[in-house]
Amino acid sequence: MSQTTKNTLLFALVAALILLTGFERSWNVALGIVNMGLLSAIMALGVNMQWGYAGLFNVGVMGFVALGGLGAVLVGMPPVPDAWAAGGWRLIGGLLMGAAAIAAAIVAWKRLPQGWTRSLAVAAILIGGFFLYRAVFDSAVSAVEAVNPAATGYLGGLGLPIILAWPVGGLLAAGAAWAIGKTALGLRSDYLAIATLGIAEIIIAVMKNEDWMARGVKNVIGLPRPVPYEIDLQNSAAFTARMADWGVDPVAASSITVKLAYAALFLAVLLILIALAQLALQSPWGRMMRAIRDNEVAAEAMGKDVTKRHLQVFILGSAICGLAGAMMTTLDGQLTPGTYQPLRFTFLIWVMVIVGGSGNNFGAVLGGFLIWYLWVEVEPRGRELIELMTAGMADGSWLKVRLIESAAHMRLFVMGLVLLLVLRFSPRGLIPER
């Protein structure tokens, strides 16, 4: 069997599993798997660029995804005029003062002669700038967060079309990746993993605690959509008439229509990214990145700037994760910082990349769909299997109750089992790198 035939069969198998879910359970559930599978595939593409192309071990994926979600709020939500009037511009001024103090300290460090004078001058600038920044910033934050805290209590966004937030989310993640990469990419792979995980935790902690920015753990709800609302479709005479002609319930049809619209948008983004990723991989730049990944010393001996190239691919991969984060927040219709769990979901994205095939873009896409399907379906299927196995036991039996309750843990068990089986029988993934 040729590799192309095998790859086609693998994608066909995943498609058949999703179709089976639609026929057996609900097309809403099946389309939900498709939409999150598309987003998972985009995240896996970003991680595959970093690991598969360059061998960078990034464990801070959820931090960049969270920044993408923040971008959706900052662009798509309308501004809160009362919050801006209460302290919005003072808050911005405080942030600029903090940035100016850091910039002044950097300039002083570079221009003053080495010695105690330079150290004292830099310390004085930083300490004075810090107290000035806090004096302006803290009072402005208190004023903003006091404006109707139950409903707003934050500055809001720009009120632009939400689809514009997707590239902005990618840019926010790319900016953070540049700052992280300038300091952390010189570290050994295991230290880089620790650094990126820690920075992801910091990003999420800031989003949880800075209410003025995105309401913190109060969550931002009611994000605008790039597709129609279900209630609008249900109130549309043309839509309900057409569904009646087809003998379909308009309520169910409206939900399916919205999910299909999201799927079309997400699929278009995924196809564009795959095309660009394939062109990059097959270009001289892609061959250079793989050469650096395989032997950094030899690549440096040939005159390649390894650190610069690592920074490039780290920014690109993080931008794609940020783009996926903005899309996911748009799909959810809300930003909930508490749901970004770096260890849990970063592990899931890494499983997608490893199972699909590290270094192969199509493998990352396959892994995204397959692993997300298992993540959704394993628990209900596992519960059905356990209930079938324990059907002969007496109701209320401690063993039966215990076994049924353990179905909730089937997800992580199956993820680990799938990962072990793939590493044992196909260590390069289901679609290995060519």
C-alpha cells in the first residue's frame, strides 16, 4: 500500500467516525466535533512548525491561545464609555509611563559608562518609574473596575467586526513569542520547556486578575459572531418555510446551519494555512530549518544563524496558536480565562502532533481531528461499555457504581494508551515526515 493511499484511508476513517456520531447521536454533536477538530488541527499545525520544523519544545501553547482569545475581546467587543470616562485614559497613561521607565533604563544602561554610577542611575530610574506608574495606574484601575462591575467593569474593545480579531489574536501571540524568544530560545530544550510553561501560567494569571482588561474570572460573554444567530434564523420566514418544505425542524436546522457556517470559515483558514505551511516546508527556508533541527552544529558551521531562525519559527508557530485561540473564543461566544489549563490542554495538542506525525503538516491535521474525536467520544462510549459489562450486577452494587463513575477517567486513559501504541508501532506518527 502506497503512503498516499494509507493517508487517504486514515482521513476517511476519521471522517467515517464523525459521520457515525452524526447518525447515531446528533448532527449537532458531530458538527461540534468537526469545528473543534478544525481548531485543534490549526493549533497542532502551529506546534508542528515549532517542534517538527525546528525541534523547539514549547509547553506554553495555552498562553498563546489565551492571548488570541484576548484579541477577540479587544477587537470585537464594544467600548464601555463610562469606564473610559472614569479612568481609561489615565490607565493608558500609566502603562505608557511604565514602558517609558523601562525604555529610559535601557538607554541609560547602554549610554552611561560602566560602574557604580550606571547601576545607581538605572536603579533610580526603575524605582522612581515604578512608583510613578503605580500611583497613576492603580487609581485608574480602581475607577474602571468600579463601573458597573456586575456587567462590565472593564474598558471593552474597539467594536470592530469579530473576524478582524483573528489576525489580531495571532499578532498578540506573535508579539509575546518575540519577547519570550529573545530571552528563552538560548536555553537548552528542557529549560525552554520549563520557561514557556511558566510564562504561559503568568499570561493566564494576568488575564484572570486584571479585570480592567477582560473582566478576569468574571468572563466576557456575548461576543459578536461572524455568522447568523440561531434565533434570527428561526424568526426568518424564508428560512422556516424552506425547512418546512424539507420536513426539517427549524430549531434543529438553525443550530446545524450556524455550525456549518463556522465550519466553512474554519476550513477556509485551515486550507490557507496548510498551503502556506507546505510551501514553506518545501522551500529552501524549510530545508534549512530541518537541517538546523537535525544538526545545529553543522548548520552553524555552514554560516546559518541558528538563534535567529529559531526565533522566526517560534513566532510563526505561536502566531498560528494565537489565531486558533481567537477563532475558538469566537466559536464559544465568550472569553473564560479559567478554562485555559496549560498542562492539560497543552498535553492534548502535543498528543495530536506526535500521533499524527511530527514534521508532517497533514499528520498534524489528522492528529487534531482524531484526538479531538476521541476526547469527546471516549467518555460517553466508555460509559455505555461499562454499563453493558455491569448489566448483570445488582443495582446499587458498590462495584457497579464504582465502575460507572470511573467512566469519567476514560479520556486520559485512552489518550495515554493511544500515545503508547503509536510510539510502539509507528514511532514517527500515523503520517510520518517524508
